[in-house]
Amino acid sequence: MLKKRYQWCIILTVGLLVFIYRGACAQIQSSLPFDVNARSAVLMNANSGAILYEKAPDERHIPASLTKIMTLYLAFDALKAGQVKLTDEVTISQNAWKMGGSQMFIEVGQKVKFDDLLKGITVVSGNDACTAVAEAVSGSVPVFVKNMNDKAQTLGMVNSQFMNPHGLPAEGQYCSARDMAILSYHYLKDHSEALKYHSLKEFTYGNITQQNRNGLLFKDNTVDGIKTGWTEEAGFHLIATAQRNNDRFIAVVIGAKKVREREEDAQALLTYGFKNFFTTKFCSRSEKAGEIKVWKGQKGSVTVEPAEDGCITLPQGKEKSLSVARQIPETIFAPVGKAQRLGTLTLTLDGKKLREIALVASEEVPAAGILKRMLHSFILISFYPPYIGSIVIIVIILIVISIVSISGRKKKEFPKLS
């Protein structure tokens, strides 16, 4: 019973993530002044997550070596968590050595630094390196693949399933252009340091030098990632990213007929993004966005801050049409929990709501002691509408005055006899 409930919780959570994500990405959809030849394509802004162009974004395809982005994601997750170190030496198994296709050319029993294995995946797309990393991170390939699919669920990748860590043909393995854009977006958000590996133009291991298969690295110095893919059945894939003037775009091209075609499509998408859109940051997580008075608390006020960074991508020339509105109450009552939602920041363009960010408490405000709570209750009912306390006090005073006045008159009417 508990297992079923847990499964339903996962399904509902993923559904909510996808709903929210697609809602954010639906802000801008644009037709292009040129043709995209690949079977599927997506152009996404890497700062805001906004999708600016899509072609058959949810069509399922064979991922080929695009699978390796998820493998790298988990590898960098493990590094961040301290499960592995770049200097760790990984003993190469028979299973890793025998992988076909693109190879780093590692040998059984060799001890290879984890750092070199990452380069072997990012630069030369080594299937042997992928297997070695999977075994180093999770102990076995099946466990690692399960973790890949768990991660895909968490990210809201509803049209992707992985069967191995390298992308060699396998029944039941598929992806979509939208999912690959979502994966790349979160990968770069969580591990921007990975780009120093993806931007390497060549890698030498065992006296064998191999060039990066991402041809745009050699044609555009603003391009610094991410990954190519190819099998005969899948066609030619490329996920390219570039940064110019503090803005970054991700172009996903799946199912091109030639290497040149995938590069031309990706380059055209990136150029279109930079020339026609701009991204603005209208709020930053943890920056002060206001202060609210707190009644009956150990502190008299609490600061509110955005729950997340707020970025939006818009067509060039729309800067002056943007407006940001803050909605927070003037007062609240303790207790207040840290990160409790207390208001919103709303971004609008020409009167149309584009984005809403929650404003949350920057710290906890526990309830005050009983005497302070009683004092605040008295103040609230006495000096704030509807002034019930003040009315009661006035009535009591009038009654007392009346009683005193009546008593005084009675004493005058019945003087003491001598």
C-alpha cells in the first residue's frame, strides 16, 4: 500500500513539474526565417529556460551519444556530493574495455583518473569511459541506469528512457528534443564547471590524440559545448550551447542527415537566438524584496525574499514594456516558518502576466511568550479597526463615571443627621 502511495506521489510530482515547466516555456514561440532540416529541433535560453523555437519537440528518437549527457550529469552530481574525486583512480573492468563504437582506448586492469574518464566522455565520446564511470559511481551499470531514469523523471523528461550509459543501440531507449533541452538546461545550471571539459578541442590518452566531434567548437569561439551523437538509424545529433554578452542559448538538433547539416542547423538556431532575443533578470534569490510587520512574534518584523532567481527571455525591443509588481501583506501573525510563502512578484509585459515568483520569509519567527501575545492582542483590539477594545474601555469608563456620579448625588440627598 505504501509503495503504491509512493509511486503516485512521484507521478503527481513529475506531472506538476512538467506542467510548471511547460507553462514557463510557453511564454515565447517563434517561427523562423530559415529552414531547419533536422527531424526535431529546439532552441532554448539557458538562463530562463524559455523555449523560443521547436520542431517536433516531443517526437521520440534514438538518443545515440546524447545519452552521455545524463551520464555526465550523474558523474558531476557524484563529485559534488563527495562520492568520488577527480583524482580517484578507477580500475577498468572487462565490461568497460569491451565496449564497441567510440572509445577512449582504456585497457583492462588499468587505473585511470576519474578526471581523464570525464574528458574521455566529453571530448572523444568514449563508450568504454562511460561504462567505467557508471561502475565507479554506482557500483554497476544496471544500478547506474536506474539512477539515470530516476533523474530523468525528477527533471520531468516524459519522453525519454535510458537503457545504458553510453547510447549504443538498445531496445526501449529513446528521447525527445524537448527532453534533451530540459536535460541540458538543468545540467548546465547545476554543473557549469562541466563546460571546461566540453569545450576541449582534443584529448590525448595513451599516446592517442582524438578531436572533439563538436565541429562548432572550431568555427565559433562562443560555442563551448555540449555533445554530438550518431548511429546509422538515429542520424546525426548535436546539442550546442554558446554564450555571448552574459546570455546563453542551447540548440538541440536531432536526426540530421549529415554532419554539416546538424552543424548548420545548430549554428543558425544559436545566431537567431542571440540576434532576436534578450534575457533579463528581474529578481535574485535571497535578495531583500520587502519587510512585513509581525504580531505576537519574538521579532517585530520579517524580511521577504524571492524563492528563486527570476529570468525572462523576450524579443528585442520589449524592455520598456516590462513591469514588476510586488504583493505582500502589511502585517502577519507569528509563528512564521523559514521559507514560508508570504507574497508574490509578478512580471507583466503589456499587461499580460509572464512570470510569478513566490516571496518567502528569510527566517523563522517563533511565537512570543504569553504576556507579549496578550499585550499585542490588547493593542490590536484597542487601536486597530474595528476598535472593539477602545469601545469597551470607553463604555467601562462611562459606566464607572455614571456610577460615581450617581453615588455622589445620593450622598447629597441624604445628609447625615447630627
